[in-house]
Amino acid sequence: MTGLSPSPYGGQVPVLRIGDVLLVTLQGDLHDGTAEQLQQDVSEAAADSRVNGVVIDLSGVEIVDSFLGRVLADIAAKTRLLAAETVVAGMRPAVAITLVELGLTLPGLRTALSTEEALRLLGGASISPRYGRTRQESP
Amino acid sequence: MQTAGGLSACLPITSDLDLVWVRQHVRQAAAQLGFGLVAQTKLVTAASELARNTLVHGGGGQMECAPVNRGGVRGLRLTFSDEGPGIADLDQALRDGYTSAEGLGMGLGGARRLVHEFDIDSSPGRGTTVTVASWVSAPPRPREER
């Protein structure tokens, strides 16, 4: 189902910057090492004073185990100390059900159903001209 | 190592790349047997927790995956074994919040909640073997046991 290679992210997960928000899109199956690298990359990027939020898109992730759960919680805790808020977006229902049964409710994480909603939660005023509704402009 | 499209396999667990293979194999085998999406996700997550225990605490080992059939109900049995230091106090290791390495302490106890059957055999110096099984439909045993 997930293709031939063991992971599309044997290397690194890109951390994109949109306005004053960092956007991280996780997909497929992450190596432990890749997840730890991501944690460091996000913390470093969040230390930039213009960042006030981090959105982690999990819609392409098929499982979150306690290791990845801890990585997400750690990212949220670290970015909070760096004055930025983390929102986890698009978690699949099966993943959410499994996490709760596993015993991980991740109380410190803010969540949103989609990346769009996450950006709104973070008050993405600075990005609305591009990502919000299109402006009515006469030709 | 792994037959194409086969359900039975014996996979080594010696690096975090192997954890990815374990998850993928269990996912494919469960899907092939007809597990629903939530059931697949639970079993793959349990396998990930147990395989990581094998790697981190057991110093590496292997996972055997085999289809099982009980009373016409199909299922998947996963056996994780290592020859590491073993576990002295099983009750403690299964308790939520107990952690010996850096983690959330949900590994063993959490994995047990995600499968229908869970069995652990371990003693100091003899390594650890964890066997779990899940069934495609409700587990074939009396409901009052729950």
C-alpha cells in the first residue's frame, strides 16, 4: 500500500515556512532517526523570532506509535518554550483510536482536522491573502 | 527473508530500518487477511512497539509472522524474540508508566491493549519472547471473558 521503498523519508522531512508558521508534512512510514532529526530541525527553525506557530500535517501517516507520539509531544513542548504553538493536523481516525487505546492521549497537543483549520487556529492573518479566499478584483 | 505476497515471514530486527519493514509486512499481511482499517492500525502499532522493545531492550532479535485459523476465524500471530538481558519483573514492565529507557512507558502495556491475545515469556539472562495474536472478526472465545 505504501509503495516499494521502505520509507520515502529515509533522510529528512522538509520544514517549510509559510509567513510566520512552519509547516511540516509527514507521510508514510518514518524512521526513528528521521523523526529525531525532525525534532531538532523544528526546534532550530522555531527559534527564529518570526515564527509563532508550527503545523504538523499527519494526514499521510498510517500509524503513530509511542515513539512518534513522544516526538510530537516533545516538539510541542520545545516550541512552546520558544514562544510558538504547535498544532497537529489531519490525524486519521484509525490513528486516533489506536493512540487512545495505546494510552497516549497527548494532552499537550493542539489539534485540527485539516492543515487549513490549523493555520486559522494559529491566526494566520499574514498568510490569508494567499491561502484564504480569493480577492474580488475587477479585471 | 520474505516471500512475495506471503503472509508468513521471519524478519530480523537489528536497526530502525527493520522496524519499518516489520510495520510494512504486518500491515500488508493484515490487509490481505481482511482486517479492517482500525484493526490493521492497532496491530501494526502493537508490532511497532514490540519490535522497538526487541531492538532497544533486547539488543535486536526477530519477528515471526504467521497466519492462524481458529474455528474458521482467521488471524495473525506475531512472535518477537530476542536473546537480551530479559525482564526480571514482568508485572512491573507491563504497568503503564513504567519505563526503563527513554520513552513514555506505554510500550508493553499499550501493545497488550491493542491485540486480542498477548503472551510474554522472559526471565533474566534468557531473553524475551512476546507472542501476540489478533483476529479478523471478534476473537473466537467466550465474550464473558472480557
